[in-house]
Amino acid sequence: MESRLVLDASAQDLLFRRARTADRFTGEPVDDEAIRAVYDLVRYGPTAFNQQPLRILLLRSPESRRRLAVHLSRSNREKARRAPLTALLAVDNEFHRRLPELFPQFPGAADLYAGNSALRERSALLNGALQAAYFIIGIRAAGLSAGPMSGFDEDGVNREFFPTGDLSALFVVNIGRPETSGERPRGPRLSHSEVCSTL
């Protein structure tokens, strides 16, 4: 069957088919230039009203790693300790303050969110999660692997790293070149017919 995808097969493999969530990494460092290249690519992913609520805190120093580790689940502490780089992904709960600059086509967008904190937080979470997914794809595009983790004390992380309350932790991503020896088989994926329907 002829492929309907424009992306060539090797790029499809790099981004999806052969890409894996990594728990273990080689010791090769991940430099700031690699993360800059990733972000400069994925920042073009769409968000509602061009909100762009995602914020990324790169934890490189041993001290920052220790501060995070106390809030991670026991099974995630060692993963973060061994990763060349750990990124703490968060959302800006006050993203609406930038909307006049980021989405000038709709001057009332900021007002829509300013008076409704529940709507604002839900929108930040949804659009931040979208951006986080783009970020993971970007990491793969750089030939690296991502190990996203949600097992952490959210309140503790927010108090530790975002005490003003403007930002809220979304999840943690370990980044590096994967150690593939002893890798478990890929888990099954649902088929098109199990997921997609047409009305």
C-alpha cells in the first residue's frame, strides 16, 4: 500500500516507530545547544490563542537534582539521578498576560481568561500538555530519547521550584541517549479500528 505520509520512512522511525521511552541512558551529556535546537523547532506547534503556556526548567546541577529527588516517587529517583539531563516541565498559570502580544488578532482574549481562574488553569494544562508532547517529539528529532515521569509530589515540587504560584509542575522528563541493552519489548498499541470512528 502506498504511504500517504510525506515524511520519509527513516524520519517516521526516528520520531515514532523505533523511538522508545527511556529509563536508562548512556553517560553522554546533553548540551544547552541541543535543547535550544529542540525548542526552536517545536515552538511552532499550535496552542489555543497562541497561548504557549509551557515553561521548561533544566535541572543540571547536583543540588537542583537533590531538590527534585525528594519529591519523586522512589522508583523515579534513580532514573532522574542517572539521566544526563532532567527537565521540569511546568505551565504558566498567568499566560493570559502575554496574549495581547502573542495573539493581537483577538484583543479580548486576555480578558476572557483574566476573570476566570478555573478556565485559565484548565487551558494552561491542556495547551501545556500539547506543548510537552511536541517537546518530546523534538527530543526524538534530535536523536535523543525522553523519559517522561508523572510520579512526583506535585505540591512539593511547586513549593520547591515555583513558590510564587505563577507556574505549576506538569511532569518531569529525563533526556539523553538511551542505553538499549536489556530493553523490554515495546508494549502493544491500539489499532486504527480500535481508536478511530466516523460519523
